[in-house]
Amino acid sequence: MTSGTVTDGAALREPHTPDSRLGHGADYLHAEHTLRSWFFTTDHKRIALLYLASITAFFVIGAVTAGLVRLALVVPNGQVFTNDTYNKLFTIHGVVMVWFFLIPSIPATFGNFLIPLMIGARDLAFPKLNLASWYVFMTGAFFTLVSVVLGGVDTGWTFYTPLSTAFSNTWVVPALIGVTIVGFSSILTGLNFVVTIHTMRAPGMTWFRLPIFVWTHYATSLIFLLATPVITVALILLIAERAFHIGVFDPAYGGDPVLFQHLFWFYSHPAVYIMVLPGMGVISEIVPAFAQKKLFGYKFVAYAAIGLASVTFFVWGHHMFVNGQSDFASVAFSVLSFAVAVPSAVKVYNWTATIHKGSLKLDTPMLYAMGYIGLFVLGGLTGLYLATLAINQHVHATYFVVAHFHYIMVGGTVLAFLGGLHFWWPKITGRMYIEAWGRISAFLIFIGFNVTFFPQFILGYLGMPRRYHVYPPEFQFLNILSSAGSTILAVGYIFPMVYLVYSIWFGKRAQANPWDARGLEWTVPSPPPAHNFLTEPVAPKVPYDYPIQARETGRQHS
Amino acid sequence: MNPTDLALQLWPAAASATAVETDWLILAFTVLTLLLTVPVFVAITWFAIRYRQGEEADRSHGNTRSVLIEISWMLIPFLLTLIFFVWGARLFFISKQVPGDAMVVEAIGRQWMWKFQHPTGQSEINDLHLPIGQPIKIRMISQDVIHNLYLPALRMQMATLPDRYTEMWFKADRTGSYRLYCSEYCGTDHSKMDGNLTLMTQADYAAWLQNAGAQQGGQAGAGRAIYESYGCGTCHDPGAKVRAPSLAGLYGSEVKLADGRTVTADETYLRDKILNPNRQKLAADYKQVMPAFRNVIPNDDLDRLVSYLKSGRATAQQDASP
């Protein structure tokens, strides 16, 4: 160990660090112990944990409200809650899950923790901005929680006008302020990632030596930067209209209600890829590690991430085929939406080809990854059904849509998040969880998820509209099945919360590289030292330098 | 067939040729989906077993023509799915070309009821009776927020907007009773904004129009829907949060007013109280909190609402409601 390189950065901040602390237990978790050292930290790893704790709390709120929604739907006559309470429950579920869990989930935790480690940097480019983005996030969360405590919101997470501006009698404005503020935290995080990936790569870490995880986060950051300002503008106009009757969307004041939908989906469709792309990055790390084989088609997978992030800006109109947009626009948005299938297929087929002739270990992260591929494929292809104009005229705004986007967001993002959590848990905490429990919960989540959401495809095709508290009795059987599945899913979620927390104190200590994986993050001790690298990181000549390599001709790595 | 007959349904009834073709479209798309996904699922499972660590297996790789492979699995599934884009777009365009001889039905959506008006002038609330074998165009608008008229048996829906007319057309070919819904979330009682679509032969439809079935239980029956849509029950139903006088059995009774007078609750009294509750005539022991409905409730609705309150059904309905 050369202590000189370690202290380069450390010396600036902590001139009196005794040599004996360096490399001995001075990992980022134990470097300092005060509350102040957590809440005012600029260490990307600690900020990642602040985010992890916050989004886990929001996940619990979102999951409990989802459970209450499923409880209400066990009976068709809406006797469990009043209609208003039910409407508030699904609104809180949607708002919290989308803006306070799914969007920050993987980027703000794993992205924050891993991007500097993966590219061989000491921190993100703007550590203070990184901390500020967490405070901005919590400020937005505060406003949204205030609206819930005061009595809730009943507009649905989509805030369609003029319901949200002129007709709802609930706490819409604080909720909108909260969501608007959270957007700024996304923008700051995206900016930080883009600058970091451009300027802070270790010597020799060229673009085509970066892990796919970094590529997908780069693509995600571009969406953060380019799409989020649009929703910010739209939400501010919404607040202005509700509070000051400035006519933008409400026809009573000369506005156009469909304009809001255009602005909303111009952000919210790309936001789907904010949720999906980081998950694809996680899966692209897990699959090669557990197949011990180089990722198949590396460059295609990398370009596919950028491709998805680009195409996604041109498909927002597919949410509005029956909402009064022009027929020509509908046809154009339909065919453009089919184009999304191209980069998505690249990802799935390349993961499958990576498994081919590998040497597979079916540990917990790999089980999540395999579950992810199956559910993402189904979610993606049902997305094409919805992009088909004639089918959309029937299943728009039914449970078919609900099932489709839960396959993408739970089957995709949540499974990738849990897979990533299990994969990098030893690195983050320095502890191993109990493998058997990990596998059991992965199975429970996969089974529970499918029992919950597959019946909803059928319900939707039968014509059950979404956001219905009272529904016709012929739909009851499938609704009970779906609610039963959600209890299995709930058990699957509770298990990891218990055994992962347990492992922090009682788990076996983790080695630097427990999965025999490649990538710079596995070259540092677990948990990593406060300043990441003890020696100057050396970029590998080839990304995913695993023992098994398919000889791919027709192109070469730089 | 009555839609409530079945506890478990797996395929929705189709009442038009377009609905049947939409079903074929989704079935054919499902076949393609299976062709594209089953190999992936089988491959992942097979590889997981065959190449599990410690299993003896041939792991040697020849030269893989990866560019060729990548291009083919990018383009082949895409081109196959485009067939369904074209098919779906064709059906969509047919659904936008309204035939010249279509019968025009007007629909108005509002929180939380549908009102339909037939070309011969009859109107009905929440339920819609239509003839088969005849192109029908529904021209619709909303009085408040965005709603969406959804007729699953015809595989059709269209938003009703507050600022302009939208339309949908279809030609049904199977009689029966089917559901109709509002599918765009529109506030508190969104899930109660549904009703029945009854498709009848042209002769039955003509007879139904004649027999004033369109009145749907008369003015009073429609009045109940209006009572709900204006949220009267939020304050006036027994057990409501805001304490307001019960309307059960009000009509014809003697009402003691706050200024000591006693009046008979006749039709004029009901009208005055709805349109301008602030004027006077405040019932004893109550505070003035009710908003005025002058310029809010149209005259035809007010007639129905008063009929409903007069009918005495307010008692039975309110006792029955949870």
C-alpha cells in the first residue's frame, strides 16, 4: 500500500489523520460516528445510504397504501372505505411510489454509491451538490407528506386538469409543490452524474471500458436533465391555475385541458426509462458475474441504453390515443412506440446469450435477475399491445394498463433494485446475508407478483376500468385472486427487510469480492475505505473480463 | 345475457364486427408474443440447468458473428410486430370514418352521471338503449372534468372534454345487455359513473322509444342520479359529516323556521331552498351553510330533483343506502 496516494485527498480535509487509521477499519461506515457526520457528509457512499433509508421508508408507505387498495377491492360494492378514502389511497400510492421511490430508487442509491467506484474516482464531481440534492429531495417529501397528513389528495398521480385545478376539494397544492421540488433533486443528481462520468474516469477508463451500469446511468441522467424541467413548468402552471385562476388548462378560463396531458407525458413517459434504464444496468452487472462470462454484445447493449433514452422522448402521445389528440398524431406515436421494441430486444437477447455456455451460480441476485428478464419481457410486449391503436381503444385506462406498468415497474425496477441490493449488499455493509432466506424471498416475490398482477391483464381485457372502488360483481373472483397474490408479495418484501437488517450486526463479514465479480468496485475492501481507493485504480483492458469469453467477430473493443 | 350472471368471466362479450376483429388482433398478437418469449424463457431455464456451475458441459466458443446476430434480433421481431401496428391502425381509421347515415345520439358526461339524448328527443340517465344493424354516432361533451365513455362490448372508448365535442361511432350486431363505464378518473364517485348499454333490434328500439321507456322510471328516477351528482347527500344523508336537515318525508310536511314562522314544504319551497337558500326560510336549529344553486343547476335537472324529493322515495333510498 502506498499511503501517499491515500492521503492525497484526505490530507486536504483531515490534516491530522493518524497513519495508523488508514487502511485499518477506517472504512466509510466507521470513519466517523456522529449524527453530524451522516447528515452533513459529502461522501457519495454515505449520501447513498441516506437515500436508501429515505426511499425504503417511502416504499413502505407506498406498499401499505397498495395493500389497503387491494383490501378494498376484495368486495365489489366498495364497503371497506368511502369512495373518497379509496381515491386518496391510490393517489398516495401512485405519487409516493413514482416520485419518492421508483425515480430515485436505483440512481440515487446504487448510482451514487457505485459510479465513482466503478469509474475509479474518489467521489462525484460535486459532493456538496450531491448532499444538497438529498436535502432538496427531503424538502419535497416534506410538502407531500404534509398534504397527506392534512387530509390527502384525490386527483390520482396524473393530476389531470380540470379535476386537479378546479374540482378537487383536497390538498392538491402542497402535493404539487412537493413533486415540483423533488424534480430539482433529480436534475441535480443527473447533472452530477453527467459531469462525473465525463471528467472523473480513472486513467485508462475509456468510454468502452465502462460497465453498462455506468452507461445506463449516463442515459438516465440525460433524461433527468432534459425531461424534468418540462414537468416542473407544467406543475408550476398547475399550481398557478389552482391558486390564482391563471387560465392555462381549465377551459373555464380559456385554457386547454389536453395541453396538460401533453406536458405531463412529455416528462412522464421518459420517466418510465428513468425507472427502467438503471434496472437494466443492474441486470447487466449481475448476469455476467453469475455466469462468469463476458457480457455478450457489450457495445450494442451500451448503445441500446442511449437509443432508449432518445426514442423515449418521441412516444408520449401513446398515452392519449383516446383523449382527443389528432388521429394523425396517434398513428405517428403508435409506430414510434413500436420502435422502442428494438433497443429493448437488444438488451434481453444479449442477457440470454450471456448465460449461454456460462458457468452459472444461481444465488439470490441471479434469481432476481432471471425473474426480472421474464417479467420485463412480458411487461414490454404488453406495452406493444397498448401501442396498437385498435387494442388501445379497448384497454386504455383499464386494468390491462395497470398490469402492464406494474410488470415494468415492479417486475422490472423493483426486482432489479432488490437484485442490486443483494448483489452489492456485501460491498455496502461489509456483511453477508443468509443466502437461503434470500432465495426464498426471491421466489416468494416472483410468485406473489405474478398472482397479483397477471389476473389484472384479464380484468382489463374484460373491461374493468382502473381507479374503480365499486365494480361489477363478475370481476370479483379475479380481484380476490389479485389481492391474495399481494399478500404473498408482501411477505416477500418483509423478509429482506428483516434478514438484511439482521446481517448488518450479525452477518458473516464479507470479503472484498464475494461473488468473484469483475469491476473496480470489487477491487476495494468491503465496505470501501472513506476515500474509495487505497491505490491508484487500474482500468481493465476489457470490460467484463470474466474467465469465459465468447469470441465475437465483426468488431473489437477499444 | 345479463352481465351479472357470471361470477367468473374470462372473455368479454363482443357485440360488433369491429369488436370481433379487435379480439382476433389481440389473439394473433398473443401468438406472436408467445413465439418471441417462450424461446427466451425456455433458453434461460435450460441454460440455467445445463450450464450450472459444476455441471460438465461444453463451454467452448467458436467465432460468433455477433454483428449479424445483433442486427437480426433487433430487426426481425420489430418487423413482425409492425404487422400489428398496420392492422391496429387500419381498424383505428375505420373507427374514425363515420358513415353518412349514422344515427346521432348526444351524450353529456358530468360528475357523476351520463345523460344520453336520442335523436327523437327522449333522454335517459346512465343507461343507453340502442338499435343494432344501424351505424350510430355518439357526439359527446363534458360539463365539468374530463370523462371517458367506455363501451367494452364494442371495444370502444372516447374521452369527453369540457371544451369541445368528441365522437365515436359503431355498428352493433348482437342484442343484449352490456356494461358502460366512465374510464377516465373524474373524482369521488368515478366508479359509480356506470350503467347498462342495451342493444335491441330496430323494432324493439322503436317500441321502447314509443313507450317512453326512455323516461327510465320517470322524472323521479332520474332525480336520484341528480341528487347524487350534485353531492346533496354529502350533507343531507343521515350520518353525513355536515349536519343538515334530513330530506326524507320533507315534502308536504310543516317546517319550523328559524324566525319562528312555520311553512309547508311545497314545491316552491323546495325550489327556493335549492336555488337560493340564503334568502330566508332557514329551518330552525340549523346554520346557514348550504351553497346557492342558482345558475348552477339547469332547469331540467331542477325539475327532476324536485320530483325525486316529492316522490317520497328519498326516504326508502336513504334508509337503504349504506
